[in-house]
Amino acid sequence: MNKIISIDKLQVGMEVVALDKSWLETNILFHRFRVQSKEEIQKLRDNGIRMVTVRLPDPHPSVTPAQVSGELQEQTEVPIYREMEVLPLPSLKEWNALHDKTVAVVSKSFGDVRMGNALEIAPLRQQVVETLELLLRDPRKNSFLVTLSEVDDESYVHSTNTMILAMGLADQSGVPREELPKWGLAALLHDIGKALIPLEILKKPGKLDPNEWETMKRHPKLGHSILSMSKDEVVRGLCTHVAMEHHERKGGGGYPFGLDLPDIDPVSRSLMVLDIYEALTAGRIYRPPLSPAKTLSYLLERELTKLDPRAIAHLVHMVGIYPVGSLVLLTDGRIALITSYKDPDTHTGPVSLLAIFSKPGVPLPEPVPLTLSTIDRSRVKQTFHPRELALSPADIARYLGMAGEDPSGH
């Protein structure tokens, strides 16, 4: 017998069968469990739960003839109760706070340049150092951390996200640790020239006309002019090169000077790839975002002849075709979130997923943990960006609490 009771009447030992919120709205993964402690009741309150449905023992159990005769009677429904599982997110909360602070610092830097004031490097360098410290605690998270921002100013978020990707890529490519902040600062400043582009062009909600595009194409030279005046040696050197070169392309097909790849700094060659990857996965006012898998397909099919193939290979190695945090349509029709790989460094072997939807827009009654021996195009029919499924960055962060578990169960 089930009964709906107030959270205030819930007691240790009771068997919960439902909560007054969908599991999609809470940090509580499964909504059928036996209450083990008062702390678990408090966690329910912290998640905004006010009413719960509990299973009560039947005070007058019926006795069937089969039971009287000693025969076994098959049960048609056996409730399965798990331990209450709350997704741990403190590191992601810490990350979001740092990410938003970095976006604010970048925004101020752009504003200072726009107003004709000197560019302050110290606050930017501080954000690079703090981000790197957090990133190096778990380098495998950088492939999905860039998707978690709730801030909606593409210029500053783009610079911040590209900085994260750049330091992650450099670290996984074997760049010495002492060089990583240089990569981060160069990425953070690669678009600083846009501070001198008229806002009506920079924020136009649509494609630019030819004259506007020519104006936009001035930003690498403008960035070079801004950064070359800095007293900071790294800014005058590497950062200036990256700001000037990140839109050049193989065979001289880019701008502003039509340089070929051998004439371009190796950091710039990597930033070219990350610049496109971040822009496509984040989307723009006039273009919806793409999933990581679709973006990597675009790079391999459309941009391989224009960019450094080694830089693309390094990116694929870093994030994988289906990074942790990817939403995939499986061959059985369910939509699942990839939460971890057996070998996170190569994105191979058994993979853990969390099935969320039975089909787009239709959540499952409760999430279903899955383990596949491997994941490839034979098992995935389609990929989604979270926005396509009306999921927010906070939603993805909530479900990624399972990331890092060993899919083999060891």
C-alpha cells in the first residue's frame, strides 16, 4: 500500500517509491530507496522535496489458497530499492564560479580597450593560473567543462572556453607544465582585437554583409596593435603572434596576410582548430550549437585541408568522438548521457552511460545506468547538443556526477 506523506513525517527505515519532483529536477538519481539516515531526509529537503510517496506494510495481508497449501505464488511486482544516491557536484560548482569570474574579467578587459584604457594583464593572468590549477586536478573534465556556462555573451565566453581547451590540449600533447599558462593567456587574448570592432557588427544577430565582414576581418591586426604595446614579454611575443595568426589557413587561404602553416607559430596552429571547435559547439546568435561529434565530423570533412591535421588529431585524442557529457541516440531508441570511459585517456573500452529519455522530450520514469563494451557509430544513431533536448548546463552537470566511475565495476 502506497501513501503520500509530508517530508516532515518521513522517517528512517521507510521505503520511498516516489518524490514530488521529477528526477530531472533533483540531484537524487533514483527515486525508489529505503531511507537510511536523517541526513538523507535533509538532502531531500535541500532538493526542494516537500511530499514523498512511501510504501507501507499491509496490516491485513491476504492469504491465498496456494499459500495455505504451501505452494509458491509468483510475485508480479517486486519493488527494487536502492540506496539513496545524490550526485556530487561541489567541484562543478567551484568550476562554474571560476568560469563566470573569468568571463567577467575578460569582459572588463574588452571594455577597457574599447574605452581607450590600458589593458591590464595581471587579472587575466590570475584567471589563467586559477583555471589551470582546477583543470589539472582532473584533466579529463576539460572536454565538457566548457559547456557548463550559463553566461550568454559569446565573445567573452568564447575567449574563456578557448583558454580552457588550449591548456587542456597543450597538457595532453606533452607541453611542459611551465608553458601551459602561456598557451592559456594567448587563447584568452586571441580575440582582443574585437574590442575595437563596432558593437553593431560584433553583436549583429545574423550573417555580416561584405562591408561588415571586411571590418570584422580587421580584428587580428587590431589585436596585434593592442598586445604589441604591452610591457609583458609573453603578451608582446606569443600572444601577439596568436592574435595575428589565428585566422590564417593552410596554403595561404586565410587572413590577414595569407600565411601558410609552416610560417605560423605552432600555438596559433592549434588555436585555429580550438577556435572553430568552441564556436561551433557553443553556437552563435544566428546558428544553433552542434554536438561535439558533429563538430569533429565538420572539422574532419570540411576543414582538414585548411588546418593543421596534427592539431585536429590532438583535439580528437583529447575529447574523443563522443566526449563525456555527450548525449547520444542509441540503436534501441533511448537517449543517453555518456558519463565515463574505462580508459578515459583514449576514450576506448567499456563506457558508462545514463539513459535519460525514451525519445526526445519524453524522460524515462527514472534514469537507467548502462554499460557498453564500446561505443561507435554502429551503436549511435545520432548525437544531440543539450539545447536540442531543452537541457541546461546545470542539468548536464547534475547527471555528470557519475562521471569517473569504472564502467567495469571494479
